[in-house]
Amino acid sequence: FLLKGKDLFLELKMQKPTSLFIWRFKTNDNNIIRHFLDQTVPFTNFYGKRVEYSTKNYSLQIKNVGLIDSGLYHAVDSGAEETIIAGYNVTVQAVSLFRVSPVVLNVSSVSPGPESCNVTVTCSTQGSSLNSTFTCTPRTCSGDGGDPAEVVTSDAPLQLYLSNGSIAICNHSNKVSLSNATMEIKPLCSGKMRENIYWTNTNYKCNYIYPSYYLCIILLYLCVVLFFCRKSPQSPF
């Protein structure tokens, strides 16, 4: 795959030509370069200034490709018989049709507990979205099963996963374009868990404080009544 307006690079990786070498596009009569290796004339260029060719490594560069440049390119060693020594099937795609749409990563909810909390995040792009819930402790965060959540959109897969036990990543990419967003979710839980633990401990202590408080009030009331009764002349005490 190649984006419209980029340059196309073709090269020979293994076998080298021996006599007449040709770079050819689609059909046998559509030659781009024809190079007689044993003649003083270096090569013939049929594509003009759009093409650069190296006589040292036989590589080819086609500049500023368009949609009409999509197709099959062959490197041919044409001696007594023609031998195809390399082939490339090239697809040129318009930028507006092939670049992935941008992503947005948001927090949907934070549910704290006494020892851990759940953070649900939403990864969305144009026309598609997915959710995933991560569980965080004071030490680390983990996802459900560890596998990334994924949905296939019209242009590329949309993924949501956890990295390094703390960072949620929303990823939308194909072979030529990438859009992603990241968010550190562990700090979202840290304050919530401390707050929840504080209130849990406070309520636990109050279960013991409230009965003692009421008992003290009752004893104090009895002491006051007893004091005034003893001072009264009609008191039997």
C-alpha cells in the first residue's frame, strides 16, 4: 500500500540481471526502464523525469504516484529467454480514503471499593466505539482476561488495552496511518480508594464510640439525679 503523492521505491533483493534488464509495468509493452548491461549507452528511460534509476543496484524510484500507478511491476532479465526476477503488486490509495479517523479516549465511570476500584473507559472513533473495564489496586491495574478489546471499523481495527499496569491505550491503525490516545488510569482510583477506606474505618470505629457515648450520658444523668436527691430534705437517701 502507498499513499497518493508519495514516491514508490522498487529494488532487486536477490537475483541480479545478466544482459538486458527491464523494469516493466502491467503489460509486456509498457517498459519503464530498459538497460543493456554490456553497452556504453547506460539505459533508456520511458517515463522521463518521474523516474530515477540506479545502474549500480538496479533500483527504481517513481515520484509522486497517483491512483493510475496501481498495478503489477516486474523486473525482467531478458536474455535468450525472459525471466522475471522480481515482482511487486502496488496499490496506491487516496489520502482521504485511507487515513484512519482520529480516536477519543474518555472515562465512563469509576467505582471504588475498600481494596480495589473499577475504571470503565470508552475508546471511540468516527462511527464506532468500545468499552473496557480495568480493576485497580494500590499496586497495579489489570484488564479482564488481559486480552485487548477490539472492534473492526470500515477502515481499520479499533483496539483498547492496558499497558504497564497503569496506562489505557486506544489504538486505530492500518499499514499507512495511525491514530491513538493514552490515559493513565491508576491515579483515578488512588484517591477514591483512600477516601473509601477512611470512611469504612471511621464507620467501624463509630460502631464502638456511639454505644459508649450513650452509656456515659445515661450515667451522668443518673449521677446528677442522685446528687439532687441526696440534697433534698425528703430524700430517703
